[in-house]
Amino acid sequence: MRPSMEAADIAVVALYFVLVVCIGFFAMWKSNRSSVSGYFLAGRSMTWFVIGASLFVSNIGSEHFIGLAGSGAASGFAVGAWEFNSLLLLQLLGWVFIPVYIRSGVYTMPEYLFKRYGGKRIKIYFAALSLLVYIFTKLSVALYAGALFIQESVGWNLYLSVILLIGITALLTVTGGLVAVIYTDTLQAFLMVVGALILMVISLVEVGGLEGVKTKYMQATPNVTAILAAYNFSYTNSCHIHPKPDALRMLREPTDEDIPWPGFLFGQTPASVWYWCADQVIVQRVLAAKNIAHAKGSTLMAGVLKVLPMFIIVIPGMISRILYTNEIVCISPEHCMEVCGSRAGCSNIAYPRLVMNILPVGLRGLMMAVMIAALMSDLDSIFNSASTIFTLDIYKMFRKSSTSRELMIVGRLFMVFMVAISIAWVPVIVQMQGGQMYLYIQEVSGYLTPPIAALFLLGVFWKRCNETGAFVGGMTGFLLGSIRLILVFVYQAPDCDQQDNRPAFIKYIHYMYVAACLFWITGIITVVVSLLTPPPTKEQIRTTTIWGVWNKDVKLGHHKEESYKFTGKNPVDDKGTSEHKELPNGLHREKIVDGTDVKLLVLQDSSTPDCLTPCPSEVQTPMERSGNGQASLMSRACEEDEQPERTSTCWKVVYWFCGLKGQSTKTPPRDPVEEEARCLEMLYEPPKIKLLLNIMLFVVCSLGVFLFVCFSL
């Protein structure tokens, strides 16, 4: 009889829920949730520590605990390559992509594509694709993984458990916005690391340390005779029950069915650029940083934390195979159905089976809380980011005159809509095949995301890339990837005891090689079409490329022809005399940290009405002015001077709970010069801080390369 949760374990889980709810409501009380920036970007007030923790938890969800451990049990060290690869890609995000996003002043990734390329078709395509990926891959897989752990651990009713978790997560996210998400993620990161480290230490002691894992894993073959004696199964000896000869190597031969090294480097890595550098779930957290220094610090911290999953998830999954070989490694589809209810395999139960059998009472409750934390982290990330994309990139396009309050309401209602879809999707999740769930996620993403990664990389690094080239290249890659994905679902892999009659291009061509082809085909077509068509306008590339980050010019309105350097001195002619030009109204210089003269925008005109004085209550949404994609990230305005309406106590409570103001006002347009100057302020790094960050960048990247080499030899 398998162990079950006891009273002490349930008490730990209950305490966890109390802490999360308290932290969420504290964030609601403390933060400004009534503005678009406050709700979707946490008011750009987060520090590197909490963002780094949130990045880690947003990535390490329930599908990692189930999927990574399951793949570790099935194939060894190989799956850890994604973790070390992400360590390096996080630094690409911090040092290349985030400065571009800040300089261009955007909230969402579809908005960046709109601003970089112009036109609405790329933006709509990317927004719709992102929402589909969130709902039908991330959301469904996270729910399946969390439900599987709950079922293995406590035997609770599957539907009731999932609905309860979705409801609590949505409550925190709907009411608290990104501030609540990030603060609760910080608690969840602590719980995840502590609980998983405890399990890792206990399990390593059980098998004799890391060397014991390497030795005993290669001997972890199920006892076929004992299994056949216990169950009346037929056995054909056609299923793979022995550990793979190269299970202790990370990057493997070009023909390996798990991780062929050419496919991983040239196919999976570009595909991963989308997730780490252009996915709303990840980027939105880093954009909430106070400035670029905190943004870079958060990616460094998250990169260091990404070393942990190899040791706290993958290796415990391998230990689970060692200790419970006859259950984790089923010998036939019938055996798999008996053990875990899936004909494809039972490797996905490796982690929950280890938790329930090896941990004492109390610690089982802690790990249950960790898994709930992982599931809630997945859900709150998806809810908040999908709401941001829908509200600012789709709804705003059709309702250009919408007020800030209206956008807040629509964002919350869309989350409720996603909750309904999630609950309706539960019966489908229950019927999902087991197999190696983590590799399933990577395969589906590998068919859809490489074209997007190519468009972002070309957009950031190549000024000549235009909208026509990006659209033609992106749609070509998308169509090819979709065809391959449909064929994979049509020609599904048979059970291990059945003959494989799939077409050769499905059976023998690894999905990583397909991802590589999609990436390079998209890139080549985009380059060729861009060169054959007119180049983008100067305004499209002025702030949206890596070269624009170093351009400190602040563009003035149409009434001025000149541009003024944000951090420069007055222009000096050949004779050494200063050429004093009158600065625009409200623009003057002040000293900043290192003594550099900086032009700051302050409204100095005494004739300016009080209601136009900046106040911290509202932030204008992107696309607010004339549809040109200019993101008004930091502009602020007071509410219109109206007579206050009488509001009942009941409605006041509702407004506070949802972070809304009692009146709906339209945010007046703000000067784009001020907005751009604020973005440039965020990009300033004190020299000493910049040097320290660059040194840490070298250390973290060296660590990632060393780990790759260490586990691949």
C-alpha cells in the first residue's frame, strides 16, 4: 500500500495557502493597480532579486518537476541540456533584447513587432499564436502535470483539485496584477528550492551519492519475471527497458532520438530564443525592473538558479528509476496502464513516486506545497501575460478610444475567460498520453516558434529587414511548421510492442533538425524579400534595433527639426564655441550620478493647468496616439477635473478589490519627448555597476559552458 498524505502534511499545505493569499493581498494593498503600467508591469518598480526569483519560478513549473524528472528517469542526463542552455540565453535577454525593448518603449512583444516592422498583420499573427500556445500547450500541460502529482500524492478528486487551484491562482492574478504575481513567485521560489534540495539530499544518501547514481542507473532494468508473475501480461521483448548506453552524456550522437548535438545547437537553441527572449511570460517580468541594471541583475540571478534543476529534478528522477524500477520502467503498454493509466509510459510518475515513498511526514506536505507552488506559478504567469497581450495588442486595436479603466476591466475579464477554458480543458488533459511530457512540449514548440525567433533576431540586429520580408518569411515558416505538426499528430508513434509504419520523414527526421530548417528557411526568405523591397523608414529602426540603444537622440515633435542628445553637451563648432540652441519647453539639464549633464523633462511653464501636472495615478497605454505604435510607458496624467460622483460603499469595496478607480477617465496624450527621455533614463548604468555586471556576465556564461562540457564528456 502506497503512503498517503497525513494530517501534518495537510497542515503544511494549508499554511502555504494562507501565506500565498496574505502575500497576494499585501501586494494588492501596497501597489498601484489602477494604471496599465502598475497592473501589467508592476509600475516598473521591481528589484533584481524578486524578478530573478520570478523568472526562475515562471519557468520551473509543475511540468518541469514531472517532465524533467520523467525524462531523467527514461533517458538520463540529456534533458538537463535545456537548463544549461537557458542559462546562456537569459544573458542574451538581459544584454541585448531588454535594452532594445526599453529603448523602444513597449509593453508586449506583438507591440514590438508592430513598432519595428509597421503594419498590423505581423502583430495580430504573433498575438494570436502566443495566446494559442499559452492555452493549449503551456496551460494544458501544466494542469495535467499538477493534477498527476495531486492524484499520486493524496488521491483527491482530480477535477475538484484543478478547479480549486485555478480559482485561487486566478483570484490573486486578477486582483493583484503583476505585483502579486512577482511577490508570490518569490515565496514559491524559496519553497521550491528548499523542498527540492531536501529531497535531493535524502535520495542521494539513499543510493550512495552521485557516483552511486551513475553506477546504479545503468543497472536499473525491471525484473520481467517478477512483473509477469504479479500480473498476467503478455511480453514481446520489443519495448526499451534497458538504460541507454549514452545515458550519462548530455549532448549525444547526431542520430540520437533524444538530443542529437547538431540539432540541439542549430535547431533547439534558436527555437529557445523565442521562449527566453521574446515570450511575454518571461520578458514581462524583466520589463518590470526599475532600470537596466536591475534587469541585467535579474537575468544573472535567474541564470545561476537554472543550474539547480539538473541536480534537484533530473537526478532525483534518475534515482526514482533506481529505487522503483518495476514501476517507472513498465515492460508493456498493458503494464503501463496498470501502473499509471497511460499506455505510452510511466516515467512521468517518477518524481511524485519518489516524494511519497522517501520523505517523512511533514516533508511530504512541504513538497506538496512546492508542487502546488509550481502549478500556481505556471498558471499566474500564463493568466497575466495572456491578459496583457489580449488587452493591449488585440482589444486596444479595435477600441482605440478605450479608457485606462476599461483596459483594466477587460484584462481581468479575459483572465476569467481563460479560467473557464482551463476548467473545460480538464477532461482533455485527463486523456493525454504520458510518454516523456517535457520532450513533447519541446517538439510542439519546435514546429511553431523558430520562425518567430528568426524575425526577432533579424529585427534587433539588421536594420534593413522590413515588414514585407518579415511577413513572407514568418508565414512561410509557420505554414511549413504547421504542416509538420499536423502530420505528427496524424501519424502518431505506435505502442512499443507494435510495428512502426510511419513515413520515413516523420519516423527518422528528428524534430530538432526540422526546427533548424524552419529557422534558417525563415531567415533566408526574410533577407531575400527585404532586399528586393523598399527599406523600413528611419523612424521604424531609430529605437527598435540594438544600434538604436546606443543612439541617445531624443526626437522632437513635428514642429522641431532638430534632435538633442540625451546625455551630451551643447554642440560645439570647429572654433570651439558652443552653439546654444533653445531647448524645447520643459527640457532642461541636471546632473546625475556620475556628473554627466542630462536633459530632464519637467513641466516648467507656469501657465500649465494643474490637471496636467504629473501625478502617479495613471499611465498611458501603448498605441494611445494615432496608431503609430509609440508606447507611452512612463507618461502620467491626473483625472479630469469633474465633480465627484456618489459611490455606494459596496462599489467602493469592489473598486478597491479590483484596483480600479471610481471614475472612468481618458488619459490625455503626453509629450513623446518626455516618454523617450524616461526610457533613456532607465538605460543609464553607473560605470562601477556596469563593470560589476559585465564581470558577473563572464562568470555566469563560463559556468554554463563548463557544465555543458562536464556532462557531455
